[in-house]
Amino acid sequence: MELVLPPDLGLAWASPAWCEDGVALMFQRLVSAPRFEVRQQMLRLTSTLDDPDQAAEEMAQRLLSTSPDDWVDSFGLHPA
């Protein structure tokens, strides 16, 4: 699907969203200065479509049509 991520942002993993609807995606940045650390952000994508293939396509298109800078505001999971 030609997903282009910022060079310092990587997809760490994807899985069903456990006890919730949708799919959970974990993206991470590896930061080396001033000290090495990993910064992570989990996103959750959902769909109202019943067909799994159509739902996956719809969620992927929403992610791809949103700038990575806006992913957290649109799909981000924030700690309670």
C-alpha cells in the first residue's frame, strides 16, 4: 500500500485490539541523543464494517490518508 513513514518512525507490531474492537498498532522512535531511549505510541484503528477484508481496507485507507503528524490525535491511545 506504499505506506511511507518518517525515517525515524517504525512499526513495532500490530495485533487485534485485545478486549476492544479494532486493531492495535505500536509505532516507535529510537532516539540516541542525548541518551538512547525508545519512544512508543500505540494507535487503535476501528471499523463499522462487518466483512473483515473490507474493514481492514477501510482502516488502512484512513491511516494512509492521515498525516503521520496527526495519527496520535486521530487514532492515539493515551494512558488513563
